Amino acid sequence: MKTILIAEDNPTNRELLRELLEIRGYGVAEACDGKEALAMVEQAPPDLLLLDIGMPLMDGFAVVRKLRENPRFTSLPVVAVTAYAMQGDREKIMNSGFDGYLSKPINSGLLVQELSRLLAHPNTESVPLNQPWEKQIGTRAARAIVNRQPKP
Ligand code: MN
């Protein structure tokens, strides 16, 4: 089983990512800040790291920089997860040691695309990929987010 470490300080976002990954058969571990993420990678390296940019103690840029200094982790796939939507952020992120980039709110199709691209044997079965994530999962958290969005 491929394991993915979710490093994200927002519990709702962690839960959503966990749902999206577990439904596809990935093993999931969670870190709540940058320091914890770094410690967890060193202790039990995942197959891929989903790394939030804005986190307490160490931000995503600092974590990926630290990881790339260590020969053990130069080729660990690290995908940035960020709410930053400004032009140029993608370039900055891709020049900072990340292998990929996902912006929030997470698009499950793009998430799957990144996993397929970066993992040798991704889990591709289950769940039609053209479904929006809120249709694929039924957690309280997902409903809370959906309910918060303005009605058309
Ligand atoms: Mn954050």
C-alpha cells in the first residue's frame, strides 16, 4: 500500500484530503505543522508528501528545503498544497524543490492526476474521477464546507 503524508494545519482540510486518499486505497498519515511533518518523514518516509505552504512552526517552503538537503529525501515526491492563487506562485513553488502543485479548494481530479504522475504504481481503481469531491465523499466536514458556499 502506498502511504501519503498529509502535512496541513487546518483539520477540515486534513480530513477532506484523508477521505479523498483513503477512498482510493492509500494509507494516510497526518502532520499538523511543519516541524511535525519533517520529523514524521524522517521517522517513516511516506511514498509522497502533500505539503501545505502556510503552516505554523515551519512553512512548506522551509520543510521542502530541509528535506532536499538530506540525500535520503532528494527524490521524495512532494506536492505543494496552497491557497495562494496569485500569478507567479506556481513558478516560485516549482523552483523551490516541490514536484507538483495543488491549489485549494482541492480538485480531486487534479489530485489523482498528480498522484498518477508522481507515484510509480498509483491506485487508480474506484470512484469516477469526473465527480466533484463533495459528491464522492460524505463527511460532515465536506457537507459543512458545501453548506458554507453561497447558493447560486
Ligand atoms: Mn495552512
